[in-house]
Amino acid sequence: MKILKASKIFQHGKFIENHVILIYRDVIEDVIPCSELGYLTQISEVVDFGECSIIPGFIDTHTHMIGYGLDQHMNLSNFESFEEVKEYISETIKKHKAEVYIFTNFDESKWKRKTIPSKDDLDKISKKPIFLRRICGHIGVGNSSFIDLLGKTNQINPGKCDLMNGIFWEDIPLNIHSLFPPSREVLEDAFLEAQDTFIKNGITTIHEIGSTNNFRFFQHMMRHKKLKIRVRYYISNGVPEYFDKIGLESGFGNSFLKLQGLKFFADGSVGGESALFSFPYGIKKGQGLWLLPENALTIYKRASETNLQVATHSIGNLAIKRVLDIIESTKDYDLFRIEHFEFPDAEDVERASKMEVKISIQPNFALNWGTKGGMYQSKLGDFYINNNPLRILKDKGIKFAFGSDAMPPSPLYGIQAATEHPIPEYSLDLSEAIVRYTEWGSAFTNECNFLGKIEPGLAADFTVLEPGLKSVKATIIGGEIFEYG
């Protein structure tokens, strides 16, 4: 038996004092007043976190943990100009040998020259194959050597690229690590580094989105006892018939690794100008891209019949409207969730509420790009003010939980974004934001009786926050303590 002591414990949506948590192995035994401890302190291990606060473990409902780990090796997110990027790429190529040099997470909206580089820009750096993927993951640029190398894979879709400028939308940037896979050694290093980062940030469960190969890799790591974080896995662009044939349904697995469902893209990103809106926007003055296939309704109905949850990426207002149309036609709303839901029209907020569709929202996007003068305003004009209307969604009874999309994988940053929303009337209070990053995440996988709350019988998963709630002191998963503060 362990006794967890702290100044405050977050239970039933509020902080309480003068209580302790009793855990036995990996389960919460009870939450009791300090005055009732009695002899228990003599037969239990007491872990005292002093003035810290204990909340349920953070559940991040939208991640790409393996991709995040791979991205850290050639990460461009901290550079403030393309000149700095060029220097970094040049030095990296001198130091390392690779078939193709994949650099990730550039964000030109934070550069002095706010334009995406071109093929010619990269050709001036090196003749070796170079590819840069934007932070949104939906657009990238390659040099001439990269285009030649990519041509040998027969993966170039003329409708989703501009070969003259070396620009690629959607398929190539989203699947770049599958097209040019890392070695098992690099993959394992990336996984372990990313898992450590996620746990350091207080995350105890992730809703991971990725390929079938990556799901197999998660199984490998679990067999070798290297999987420490709980994973609910969504396979990108999976085929429902395949899972039907072998009898797999949502929730198959164990307490640490479960197959949860499928994930599809309805549109792209605002930064890549591929999010689908009802009006022209951005430099290209287009409306964005509709990415679901013509038989999407058939696919979704088959997934529903197979009892597979379906998550659909939808950012622009027109994409959201069309996805709700499809879900409405399936007449089985409970198995569907929408990812991002950033710019919903008012009538579609009402529809989503009535249908009780689950929504995974990334509040960090509001601080990243939704501020006055930020990237959303530069692309969308005054319409930017509609981004991430959290308070409206709550007031309308929308079922939504928070995720990070690993931009960054920090629930505390997401909570800051939710409580300090650039548009004040969209802000949530602190307790509500915590609930959206804990209890609501468990509801999305029908695990309210296992995760997300501090109650007897639930998993002993906690995040311990330093006084002031601005940093993580420790993370506890299944009773195992990872202490960092």
C-alpha cells in the first residue's frame, strides 16, 4: 500500500485539501481525510509531495508520439528565419550521411520573411535530397534531388503537388517517414525519447494516430516492457473490411495498448492553405482541399457495423459541415469523433451538440496561431476570430476533450491556452480545462470506470503539479512514479 500526500487533490471537478490517496499496486484504494489515516502510516509507504497538487493523469486525445520523436532529430521549430534554417541544414548534411535529409516543424509564420521556401531555395543549399515539412504536417517542400528520388517510388500525385516549386500537400508530407522509413534503432531511440518527454509533461494516456507499421512497433515495445505510457491507437486511412475479417473491434487489447479505431482526413491545415472553408482565403485564394473519398459514407457505415470508432480531421468550416453530414447519414453517432473542429459555423455547433458527436480539440492552436496578428488572421482575415470557441462549445453541451497534436505535447500549455484564450469570451476556467484534459478523455474510449478521475477502483494514474500549477513535479502511471521536479 502507498499513501500519496499533497497539499491539494483534484476530485469531482474541484481541489480539496487535507486528504490523501491510498493506492494498492496499480489501483486507487480510496481517498480519505488525513484525520482518518491512523495506523495506515505504519504499514504503508508514504510518498509526500508537500505543497504540490495531485490531479488525474493527463489524457492527450490526439498525438503522434513516434512522429514527434523522429521530428526532434532535425527539428526546425526554433528558428526565426530561413537564413538560420539554411545554415542548420548545411551543417547537418556535413555531419551526417542519409539517403534523404528530412527536416520537420518549420513555421514560416514566425520567420521574418513569412513565405514557404521553394525547390530553388533548397537546391542552393545542397544537391543531396532534402525535404522540409511544415509544423502542421500537411505541406512540405523538396529540392530537385528529392523529387527525383521520390519519382522512383511512384508516389507523386499530380493533384497534390507543385513540382515547379517543389511543394507537396497532404500525402507526401503526412507519410514522409513511411516513404523513407528510419532504421529500427533510430525508431526505438525516437520512441523512447518521445515517451520520456510525454511522461515528463504529465501525460499518462495518449490517443495515438499512425500507421499499421507503427502499431506493430508499439506491440514490440510492449512485449519488451519498454511501453510505459497507456496507448489507444487509431490507424490512419485503415480499411474497415480488414478488421471485420479478423474480428477486431474498438477497445481490443490490454490496459496499456488498445486498438481504438480508424482516422481519416477531411481537409488539411490553415497554414498549408488546404483546410476547407466556404470562402477563398490565403495567398492562393482557394478554398482548400476536400480529402475524403467519394465512398466515405460507405466506409463510415462499414466501420460502424464493425464497431470501430472513426476519427475525422476537420478544421475548416466547410469540412466540418460535410463531415457532420456524413456522420448524420450513418445514424450511429456514438462511434464517431471529429479532430480539431477549429472553425465551426454556429449552426454546426448546434448540430454537433444534438448528435452528441465527440470532439477532440487542441487548445494550444489558439495560442500558437490564433492571436491577433497571428497566422490565422493573416490567412483568414477577420474570420480568424472564430477559431476554437471553447466557451461556446461548453455552453452548447458539446462533448469535447483536449489533445495536443504534439504541438507541443504539453497539457499545461494547452490549459494555459484554454484559460487565456486570445479571444477572452472563448476562455474556460481552470477546473473546466483540467477536466477536459482528464475525465473527458476517458469518455472518448468508454473508459470512465478505469481512467480520468481520482476515485476508488480506478487506475492509479496521476499528474503531480508544482505549487502554482505551472510545471510537473511527477507523473504516476499504474502506481509507478516518474519524478522529475
